[in-house]
Amino acid sequence: MISLSGKELAAELRARTADRAATRKVRLAIVTVTDDPSSAWYVRSLSMAATKVGIQCEIVRDLSALSTLDADGVILQTPVPGDRPAAEVAAAIDPERDVDGANPVSLGRLACGLPAFPPATAEAVVRLLDHHGVEIAGRQAVVVGRSTVVGKPLAHLLLDRDATVTVAHSRTKDLAAVTLAADILVVAAGRPGLLRPEHVRPDTIVIDVGTNTTDDGGLVGDVHPAVAGRVAGLSPVPGGVGPVTTAVLLHHTAFGL
Ligand SMILES: NC(=O)c1ccc[n+]([C@@H]2O[C@H](COP(=O)([O-])OP(=O)(O)OC[C@H]3O[C@@H](n4cnc5c(N)ncnc54)[C@H](OP(=O)(O)O)[C@@H]3O)[C@@H](O)[C@H]2O)c1
């Protein structure tokens, strides 16, 4: 089994981003109004990652600034307060600066094959497959999860790369029947241990997008540990999609659309 680590790819993307940021001023704005500790941790680590590659990072605690910020990249940190869906709030972000593909216009453009920033995690999955030489065209790809930030945009990206795509979700009746058809299986459900040995074939490539914190402060994916060794390839958690996602966000910010 190959381990589809994201560390090398993330380092390559960071190096290219740093080269770019060395020749022109690049600015990232993160808009956050949540006190949620894991969000605060994420914002801090993203801001440090930006600084390391020479991108100036500003943290803005005012949602109404979303539409007026002129940074190269603007990110809306979720959750947002109240009942409004995050995608509706993100509609205020200029699509040219929407480096995490959060504005519904970005997803719509993506679906139509027009230039747009895909959500960084969805793009990270495709980049990780490419980096490890996994053929996408003509293969059966199954995405478990249909969120606006991961599953749906990823389905579009894989379709654009000529995969035959199936999307499963919590109402899928027989998950194993769907996942056993997968050459490429991406799990983005946020359910630790969801994907078990009975869901996979020995020749399947599995990308684990899940990031779930354990009671002792550790991080685990959505793939049960017993799956390791029973598939052709598996991305680790941590060290798989996560570092590539951060690197893609910064790469988007430095290079634009
Ligand atoms: N590595 C990274 O950089 C990164 C970035 C973003 C997210 N993540 C992680 O990826 C995971 C998914 O994130 P998200 O924002 O997409 O989560 P989300 O909005 O909660 O969506 C989860 C999706 O999984 C589906 N699902 C839940 N339980 C299921 C089950 N038992 N069987 C099949 N499908 C099931 C849900 O189906 P329904 O639609 O029917 O409810 C939903 O579509 C989380 O662990 C998150 O932390 C990682």
C-alpha cells in the first residue's frame, strides 16, 4: 500500500508561493467572528503559515468588511453567527479574491467550467492524486459527503477530469455497495471510523479528508485503522489532505485566478 502523504506536495506549493511573494506584495485577510476554539486555532495556524511564505495576513473581526476588503485573498472563517448559511454570508466576497471558493458564484462558475477558485480542500484532493500519479480519467470515483465546501465542488473537479463520479451521503442506503465500485474513494463525512474494510477493494485508492479530534486531543480521519494495508493507497491523517489544503489557499492568494 502506498501512503499518499501531502507533505512533499505542500512543501512544493509553499516554495512556489514564497518565490511569488518575494517579488510582489501579497496580502491575505481572514474574516472571523467566532470564539470557537478549534476555529481560533485554525486561524492562528493559517496566519502563521501565511507569514512563513511572506504573505501579509490580517485578521478582521467584522463580517461587514467582507465586501470591501482589497487583499489578494479573502477567507471567511466558519461558523458564522445566527441562522444565515455561511455560503450566503460569503456571497459578499469578490470572486476574484475568494481564495477558498466560498462565494456561491465560485461554485456556480466551477460547475459551468468557468474560471473560479475551487474550495482549497477539494482542489487539494485532486492535486494529491496527481502528485502521486493516480490516473483519474475514466476511473470510477466515489465521494462520500456532499457538503458545499468539500463533496460537491470535489465532484465537479473530478468530473472535469473525466472520472465517472458518484456522491454518497448520510441517506445513501447501502454505502458498501457504492464504495465497492470505487477505483478512487474520497471520504469527507466527519465521522471517525466510518469507512471500514468491508467498504473497500484491494485496488482502491482512498483519500481521507476527515479531521476529527479525539478526547485526548489527537486527530483522526474518517477511515477506520483496519483499512490500512487492505487498499492500494491511503492518505494519512494528519499529514495528507490537511497540509495541502493550507498550501493551496496560500498559492491561490499569491497567484490569483
Ligand atoms: N483536511 C482539511 O483541510 C479539511 C477541510 C475541510 C473539511 N475537513 C473535514 O472533512 C470532513 C467533512 O467536512 P464537511 O465540512 O464537508 O462536513 P459536513 O458539512 O458535516 O458534511 C458531511 C457530509 O458527510 C455526510 N455523511 C455524514 N455521515 C455520513 C454517513 N454515515 N454515511 C455517509 N455520508 C455521511 C453528510 O451527509 P448529509 O448531507 O446527508 O448530511 C454530509 O454530506 C470533516 O471531518 C472536516 O473536519 C477537512
